[in-house]
Amino acid sequence: MDSGSLIGLTRIAGGPETGGAPSAACDHGTAAIDVDLAALHGSIAALARSMRDELDTRRFFEGVSSRVRQLIPHDRLVLACLEEGGHTLSVFGQHAAGGPVRHDGHDTIACHPGNRYPCGEIGHASLFAGQPELMRDCQTDPRIADAESARQCPLMAGLRAWLALPLYGAEHVSGALIIGSAAPDVYTEAHLEMGQRIAALIGPLVEAIALLHKERHRRRRLAVLPEVARVVGTSLNVGEIFDQVGDAVRPMLDFDVMVARLIGSSGVFERRDFRVSDQPDEHLADRPEDYSFGSRILAREPVLLRDARAELDPEFPGDRRLVERGGSIIAVPLIFGERVGGVLGFTKRQPHWFDEGDVEVAAGIAVHVVVAIQHQRLAEEQRRLAAVEGRARQLEQRVARLRGALSDQYRFDRIIGEAPAFREALDQAARVAPAETTVLLTGESGTGKELVARAIHYASRRAEGPFVAVNCAALPETLIESELFGHERGAFTGADKLTRGRFELAAGGTLFLDEIGELAPAVQSKLLRVLQERQYERVGGTATLSADVRLVTATNHDLEQAVVDGRFRGDLYYRLAVFRVHLPALRERTDDVLMLADHFLGEFAGRMGRSEAELSAEARDLLVAHRWPGNIRELQNAIERALILADGDLISAAHLGIPAPPPTAAVSPSGPAAVPSPPPVIQSLAEVEKQAILEALRRAKGNKSRAAVALGIGRTQLYTLMRRFGLIS
């Protein structure tokens, strides 16, 4: 019946309820029936006026049952509403004349999931498909194969005869009106026709009232969301507040388990989840794709499973676990910006527990859970950044202290020596340090070339950058190019990973190449290109890298002669020798010997806990008289060795392990002066080095490692010198 007819009937009713004469027969005249229907509609009109308040369905249905009984005799009147697309059924109202009330706790307007009957338990599929049903006696009717099953139907239990009438809402069957009797053979086709007229009158209004109360219930449930937001705002740790979120949600969305699972960057669920449950934790599947509904979640679609056993697919590993548990499930995506970053799930062991309204509430909760997780991640990131910044500050402070100590240690005024030639060399080095000019340091081995190179670095604008030192003589010819320029993975046998060379490691700082004269011709050529173009490639690579370094080189050879002999490229030499600084040998710095000896003695004695150690007068005379072919390094080694050999605090000449100088001519006490000794023969620098090596080998009884230590040079460098002097083939 449309709204116009409904209004018309309301007008016919004329206000207060008026009853017609009671009748148990079905042969009333048309006028009497219309009056009774009008009276019935008057009751419904009164119900319409009460829709602003909460509905007392029991009292209302007593009146409706009384009016209907004047038209159709009955012992029980039940009005049921279909829920959630016809999956469940609830009782809108009921009245029994003197009999027990059978559907307490299943009221439609209570909107509680426990109030619903699964439609599978009700049966009568044709009724909900729109077919009215007249049952004269369920115990003898051939359509009822099992009388016991009829008695077990919740709506018809205890009845022998009934009229089952579909109720129509705006567009479809919205429920059923059951008019029943405990006695058989009560109803006829006339009763069925009357029942249909009554159902047509009641149906639209009942649907409207049910929708109204559901909307009220929906608003009450959504009112829980501000409380969820309040709980979320109390902490930046989701794990701490998730139980409180569950407590806030449960009154409006009852569940057994609430769980939030996050999806990592690899698409796999993170091991950590957030859970509220009174059940033991269970292992869930690892990926969204392990669930039949996983693709829907990833597509941002909420999922409602009214009956997990009926709707899931055990072929999916995740579904199998849920099917074993059964019940009803809601899963809504947790959306972080443009990405689904997790899922919020609710489960209940009872099937058909959740409905679409619950999905709406769950989606609202998910928004707040996302906010909470984002806040937690932001807090964690801020804590991590604060920790990183704290460590960075500590490292910066430590680096600053170390850099300050290094720059202080390698200041030019900290270098020991007062010999004029040596001071002149240091003055030249200090003058060139602030510039970017390439510097070539020359001098014998052990004269302090690396020390001066470091002083140049720490006095330059590159002092904040690295200082990288390479001894070219200590590296095999086959590796020197890779060592300097680096190599790509697979560049040669054994190159199993990319390795950065010294030029790359020294970026922004200074690269010191000692023994530059030992470079192979191929490497000399590549080094020349770096100096000219400030670019290079790794061995086996094609990418061009920038050489942002200042180059300081050193040699103990005569590079000019090497150029003449064709052993060193002339163009490279002139690139390297833009500014030359020559460091004098120790034998040319006689006045500095004792100063250096006292420095080394104090340094080694402090390490060994022998601060009272000192040099005897004979030891001092011997130190001054010695020629020091190994220069400062030899002096340093001699002092360390003497301190180890000396039993007491006084170091004698014998402890030094250096030969005594040859005797000088003296005046005879009994006659004229003896014939003076001839002047010493001046030897070349190469001859002095050769003799020093031979003497060291003799003392070491041929042990080259010990001889190298005595000379203050590396074993590889000793072999290089021995080959140069023809001492080995």
C-alpha cells in the first residue's frame, strides 16, 4: 500500500482507536471488514506518532494482536524482519494469548547481533521469496515431511496451523507476519486473503520504524570513535594503548579478537602485531595473498565474512586457519597515504555476528589506528634521529679533538730540529702549505719526509679532509694501479667486489705518494693524466671520476737523473716538482742529533715505565760521532733498542749497537807529532746507502727482515735497494 493510501486509512481511522464488534467467522460484510482494518490502521497511526521515542513493542503488539484477532483468530502473532540482505532474521514484535513468549532476546530494534536467527534455521524459503503460506495442520500436511522439524522452527514452534505472510518494504520482501493457532484446521483461503491485506498495511511502516531505530543505533555506535581518538592521543606507543582501544570499542562492536597487522616494504606481514584477545595467540599467514580476500584488502576494500566456514576457501593457507576457528570476521585495510600498509581485523566465534554497520564502525576505528601508528613511527623516527644526531655530535666532537690533536702534533713548530738547513726546508714547506701546489719532497730515507707532508696537509685548506699515504715501493707493480685508482668488480682475477682507490679515499684532502720514483711506466702515464685533467677511471671501469686531491710526493732518488736515464717520465717529473723541498740528512744536522735522541728516549721510556732513563756521556759522544746512514729512523731504532737492552736507567754506548768512529791522530808524548792521517774519502750517497745495507745484513747474519728493521725501512723497500745496488739478482 502506498503512502497516499496509508494517509487515507489514517483519516478513516479518525483519531482514537475504535473497535468493531468482535467476530470469529470470516463471512463479515465488506463494510465491517473495512471498519476493522481502519481500526487496525488507527493503532498503526498511533505507533507512527510514537516514532520519536523509544518503541515499547510488547505493549504495542498487544493492541495489534487484539485488532487482528477481530479479523483472524489466533493464539500467537509474530512479526519478523529480514536483516543484512536476507542472511538473518530478527523478531520486530510478538504477542501470545496466554502462551509463553518464545522470542525474548531476538528483538529487531535492540540491534544486537545475538538477537538474530540465521535464515537457514528458519526455512520457509518460499515465504521470503514473496509466497504466502496457508498451513491448516503441519502434522498432516504433505508439504511438511518431518513434523518434528516444523515444531523446531523458531517462528512456528508450538503451532499446528498458521498463516505465513511476506511483508514488503519499499522494494523487496522485508520480513514476515506469522498468524498462528495451536489448534489445527483454523484457517481458510479467506483468512489468507485478509492476512495479506493486513501485511500490506503493516509492511512499509514496520520497515520505516526498523530503519529509524537502526539509524539511531548506528549513530550511537559511531559516537565511540571520538573516545577511540582520545585513547589514541594519550600515548605514542600503540602497543601500550591497544588494550584501551579495545575496551573503548567493545561496547559497540563486540568481538573475541581485535588485531592490527602491518605490511612491510617487502609485502609481507611484519612479525610484530597489535592484539586484543582473551584467546591464545595463534600463528597467522605471512602475506595478504595467503588469504582469499587478500586482494580485496590490497584494493582498499573492507571485507565482511558473516560465516567464515561457508565463505572462505581452505585452498588458501590463511583461510584454512580461519575456517578451523569459524565464526564471523571483519577485515578493513589500514591505509597510509596512497598505500595499504596493514589490516585491522575483528573476529567473533558466532557466525552472522557482524553486519554492514559493524564494517562502518571498524573502518572508522581503522582511521584512528593508522594515525596512532603514524604517530608512533614518527616518534620512533625522531628518537632514532635524535640518537643518530647524538652519536654524530659525539663523533664530531671526537673527530674535532683528534683532528685538533693531529694538527697540533703535526704543526711545523712541533717538528724537532734547529739546524739551519733543516729550518730552511721547514720554512719553505710552511710557505707552500696554504696553496694547492703539488709538492715534491726529496732527501734520503728516514729524513722525515712523511712528517713534513703531514705538516703541509694540516697547515692547508684541506686540513678537514683525509690524509692518505701510499708507499709506492712497498706495493707490487701489478697492484699499484688498482691501489691508487681502485677497480671494478670483475676487473681481474680475484676482484670480487668494487674497491675504491687511494685517490677516491683522499677526496677533499691530501694524497702523499712516497717513493714516487718506483712507479711503473704505465702508472706514471695514468698519474700524469690525473694531474693534467683531474680525472681518472677505476681499473676495469668506464665511469670518469673527479680527482679532488692535493698531491704531495717524495723520493730518495735523483729523479732528474732518472729522467735522463729514461726510467722516469720527464713531463710527469715537471708536474710533480712544481715546488721542491729538500730535507737534509741527519749527518748534516749534527746539532739536532742529541735533541732528537732525548725526544725519542723520553717517548720510549714513558711507554716502558722507565722515566728515569738517561744517556751516558760516552753514549752521547757516540751518537754525535755516528754518520747515521739510516737517518732519523735509524736513530729512533737505536734508542729504542738501547732502552730495551739497558738493565738500569743509564744507557751506555755499548747499548746503542752502533760502531765506534775511527781513531784520530794524536801527539806522541816522547817526540814529535805523528804523521797525520789522510783526509777521509768522500763517498757518494749511493755508496753510503749500499755500505749501510751491507753492514746491517752482516750484523743481522743475513736475516733481511732484521736488517730492514735495523735500517728503519720496510722489507720490500730493502729488496728494492738491494736490487738497485746489485746485491741480489
